[in-house]
Amino acid sequence: SQQGEEDPQALSIQEGENATMNCSYKTSINNLQWYRQNSGRGLVHLILIRSNEREKHSGRLRVTLDTSKKSSSLLITASRAADTASYFCATDAGAAGNKLTFGGGTRVLVKP
Amino acid sequence: KAGVTQTPRYLIKTRGQQVTLSCSPISGHRSVSWYQQTPGQGLQFLFEYFSETQRNKGNFPGRFSGRQFSNSRSEMNVSTLELGDSALYLCASSQTLGGIAEAFFGQGTRLTVV
């Protein structure tokens, strides 16, 4: 079963615009990770935010985490055509071991 | 450092056959997890190995099994293949066990069962 729900399911923007996607989850987490996937290939790790962090930046990426609302958001600023991909959030509930539960993903299309 | 390597990249098998997929984690990483990705079910956790021991198991039938070797390389095996096993199988490696380490994924093995 999927813990996370991502919103929107699909997003179409022009190059240069910002893209924001949201992820909600159901249970307490240890950390939340965001991944990018191009055309059914492997997952590229973007950023990890721990449960005691509220915001994290990496280049053009900004991630927020609100544990009281059990939600996270990923903002991509000044988008490029190369950002066209599916984006997934994955939560780690902190049980023994590394087990990620993924959301359904947001498909982002950046038009040149 | 080399990334996570999965072999083969593509496989076509017939119903009823068995298949073995291989994953070499990032050097120094001892945790290897396997995931199945399908259009209908999304990304689902199969199992995880750490130091040659299975630590977690997802909700998959016993036809799905795995193992990890002393060099941390891992294999997963699917026996008596069904059409529904067609999927992208992804392997992830992590440096530590338990919730604080990033998981890095390989390019996946795309399995088609005909």
C-alpha cells in the first residue's frame, strides 16, 4: 500500500516558471526523501529531510516538511525542460531497517 | 564512486519460468533494498538485506525471494513467473540501517513476462 499521496498527479508549466508539488502521508516518519524519475528509468535521489527539520534547500530545490499536518512540499524554481520527469516522495517510518513507502508521484512537464 | 549497478537491464521471460536479478550496491553500503514498480501499483517495497540478513519484507508472495552476499551484492529471484510480474525492479543501497541515510537507486531491471 502507498502511504503518500501526491498532489497534483500531473503538472504542466512553461520553462522558467516554478513548480510546486505536495505529498501527504499517514503515519509518523523518521525522514522523507524526494526522488526524480525520467521515463521509467531509475530513481535519482534529490533531497532528504529529517522529521526534526522544517525546510531544506539544494540548488533550485526547496523542500518543506510539516509533521503536524503530515505533509511535505517540493518546489523547483526557474524550471528547465530537463526537469521534465516524475517526482516521488518516499517516507521512512523509522522501524528497524530501511523501508521506503512511496507516493504515487507527480508527472511534471516543462514546456520550452 | 560508482553508483548502484543492476543487471541485466532488460529481460523477457515466459510464464512459469524463473528469473534472477542482480544488484551491486555503492561501495561501502551494506543495506540493499528491492522495489517493484508497475503502472497500477506504483512503487512497492519487496525486501531489504543488511549484512546478509533479511531485515524487512514487503507483502509479496513467497515466489519472490532474495539474498545478500558477504560483499553486499544482492540477488532477487522470482519463481514460477506470472504475467503480473512484469515490472521495473529497482534496487536501492544505503550506508546504514534505520532511517537516517539516503537510499540511492540503480537504473532498474525491466522484466517482461510473456
